[in-house]
Amino acid sequence: MFPHGDQKMTAEECRTNQGILDSIEALGGSYVWDAEVFAVTLMDVAVEDDKAMPLCGLRGIQQVALDASRLSVAALIALAGIQGLQSLVLARRTLTDNQRSELGRFGPEIIEVDR
């Protein structure tokens, strides 16, 4: 088992994470994955739902930051529901009060930024 923060991951979970992270890099995104921090950014890449949804398979992720201009509300809800996610940073997307409330039900801090 491999440590990440206070979680332990199996070798299979680490391989799954790495496969997802490799696809994020192929899209032009980046990540930090070490013992203290696990974050993914796609802030400079306007991804659509099908490219963002694999992020939901990451184990131990703390922050996801992305250009949300092309993402559906359903995709944003799925991302907000990632187990253990602490913050979801959304660039180029303005949420309604109802959408913000819906995303907030899942637990991560929702941060909207203009970029």
C-alpha cells in the first residue's frame, strides 16, 4: 500500500491514478501528486464532459482546478462528488445560486475564478 496524506492506496489504485494523470497531461493539464498534496489543473484547457469525467476515478485527490466553460452542470456535480475532494476551482464559469448550492452539498469548497 502506498501512503498519500492519511489514506493508503493499493498498487492498483496508484496505477489507475497514474493512467488518469497521464491523460490529463496529454490534454495539456498538469498535476502535483506527492505525500502532502494531490491536485490536478486543467485551467488552460477548455475540456468537455467526456475529458473531465475520468477525474472522478482519482483516489486521494484534494483539489481539481479547471476551465469549466464547456462543462455541463451534471459534470460539475460529478466532479464535486469526488470522495475526499477539498476544493473545486472553476474558471470561466459563473454559477447560479442554485447551482452553487447544489455543488456545495457534496462537501468541497467551490471556488469560482475569472481567468
